[in-house]
Amino acid sequence: MSDILSGQLPSRAACPSCGLLIDAFTGHSERPPEAGDLSICAYCGAGLVYTQPGQDAPAGALGLRLMSRAEREALEPDTRQLFERMQRAIETRLRSIN
């Protein structure tokens, strides 16, 4: 597995679940996120997929959409388990502050 890479996204995108703006990333990758990559909203725990931005978006910008059930089920078992564990951790954190 690669090292953890963190950074700022070229532009902010709203989480389609909670509406909060996402402007950074952290993950096990050798590159910043690209269209088709998966993510989890750190604010609400929603499973997300990076998308190609609209025509008027700045260079390098990405959009976000909710991950479908089929996409979740298609994940490798280890990846799905890690993804779900991260979502539970975010949900636990949210319950503790609300």
C-alpha cells in the first residue's frame, strides 16, 4: 500500500448529502483524486465519487456525487470493509458532538 497523501483540491465541491464544501483530500494514493475515485465526506460520512466538472469549472476542478449501492457492492471486500469502518468512525464522531 502507498503512503498517505494529503492536499488541497484545486477548487471546492459541495457534498451532495450535507451540502458542506470539501476542499481537501487525504488518502492512500500516489496522486490527488481524479474523476471516478471514491471519497467519504468528513462532515457527514456519505460515500462519494469524484466526477468530471461542468464546462465552466476551473482547470483541475472535480465534482462530487453520491456513491451508488452497485458501486459499494462492487468494491473489493477489504476495500469495502475499510470504507464502511471509516464511515462508522465519522458517524460515531458526529453522535458524540451532537
